[in-house]
Amino acid sequence: MQLSSRQYDQLERAITDGTRLAIMRRGTEYLVIPERLRLVNGREVIVARHPSTGQHLELVLDELDSMELVK
């Protein structure tokens, strides 16, 4: 998935505000709270946590099918 400027803005705002994101990857939907965006071996990774369990997840941007801000 290649993010548009608008989607990068939404992602940055979600990180700043602690807003949830609905992310689809390989047919599975993840509802997460993003904590930061980092670069690993030249790939952008969203470091996030599950809102209920607190489990940490790392989601590689180029492996995502879609991403939406949950209001």
C-alpha cells in the first residue's frame, strides 16, 4: 500500500492524538492505536498497540491493504 499525503496526515494525527486506526492486511482487520512510525531496513513500520489487550504490533506499510481512521 502506498499512502497518499492525506493518509500520512491522518496517520500522524492518529499517532499524536491516540486515535484508533482500522487496518486491513491479508484479509485480517486490525483495530489499533498507533504509537509511532519508524523505518526498518528501508521499510516504514507502524508501531501500534491493541486498544483492549495492550499487545504491541508492528505493521509494515507496504504489506497493508487499507487503512482508515476510526472516529
